[in-house]
Amino acid sequence: MSSELTMSAPEPAGRVISIDTEHFSVRFLVPVVMIGVTVLFHIVALRLMDGVFEGVDPACVVVALDIPVLLGTGYVVERLLKRTIPSRRYATLGHDRLVVTDERTQPPQVTEIDWNRKVNTMAWRFAIRRRARVPKGWFCVAIQLLQDDVDVIFYTFKSPAAVETMPGSDQFARLRPRRETEKAADLHTAAEQRRLLKLEDARWRDGAEITADDFDALVAALGEHVPGWR
């Protein structure tokens, strides 16, 4: 993802969009803490309950409690980590421009998309085939904004029903599996799919993941500022 550094232009007033709230540190620490707390609870609970219930193996009771402890710990820890270890990227969606600030570098890198100038877009979607952070069958929807040599890719995850009712849903081309692209007979389709695959690789490397609500706000801004976007 290319970007331009600017130090003089102030950030516009507008909607602040958090990027990558579930970044690597959060995804790594949540399961580690979940397992650690559950194991500690299991050991301590076994000792405390030893001999409390006559004729009942305390392990039977403790194992039944391990699952809610595991899930509850994950819920609490994830919320705490997102607050204490926030992502160092965020965007501001204003009436005249979109500004993306990346504080992972010093000085921070600031990328601007000016709504008053021509903005090229490329949007795509594909179904999640394996259950991971999102349910299997949901869609990843992504869009590239390109202005001169500045580009940024935003994406989010949505249910099939949410994708169909999303404004401008027909603008999101279906990204086909690589093996289908290689076998495509239509040259135009093959060329489009190869371009989408390159953009998907860029999204995977350093795309900006945002919430579904923020993505809808971005799509609404495109409908207002980018001719041809519905």
C-alpha cells in the first residue's frame, strides 16, 4: 500500500474510524490468557473442593465450570486488551477528505483522499470458507481507494444477508479462487480476476480492517462523493 506523508494538513472533523482493533497482539494474547486463567482456576478449584462433596469427584464439578470460565475470560480479556493495547492506525472520515493516520512509524504517516478530486475505486468480496474469527459462509468485503499515487484498502466482514442489503452491493465483484482464474476462458474476466488477486494480496499484507458500521459509513461517503458509485 503506497501512501504520502504530510505534516501540515490538519485532520478534518468527522467520524473517527478505528482500524485493526483485533490486531496481532490482541489475537495472540487472548487465547494465551484464556488458557492460563482456566488452567489456574481448574487447579485451585480442585484443591478447594477436595472433600467438600462426599462421594462426588470434584473433577466432575470443576470440569463443568471450566468452559464458562474459559469463555468469560476470553470476553473480558478481549475487551480490556482492545482498550489497553489499541491499534496504532485510525482514520477520520470528513466531509471533504478521508485521512488515515499510521502511528507505527515516527513521524506518523498520514494518507489523504480528497473527496473534491477524482477517486478511483475497486471493490470485491469473497466468502469465508473456513471458520476463523468470523463464521463460515460470511463475506469479506473490501474496497481500494486510489488517488494519484495514494491508495488505501479498507475491509470488513459481513453476513450474506448484510452484504445483499448493503448500498452499492452490486459494485463488489466476486473474487474467484485462483484455480478458477487460471482456467477462465474469457480474457476480460481473467484480467479482472488477476487484478483482484493482486489487490487481495495487498489487503492481506496491510489492509485496514474496520467495523461493519464504519464500512457502511465509508460506502455512504462514496455514494455522495464518487460519481458512478451507487
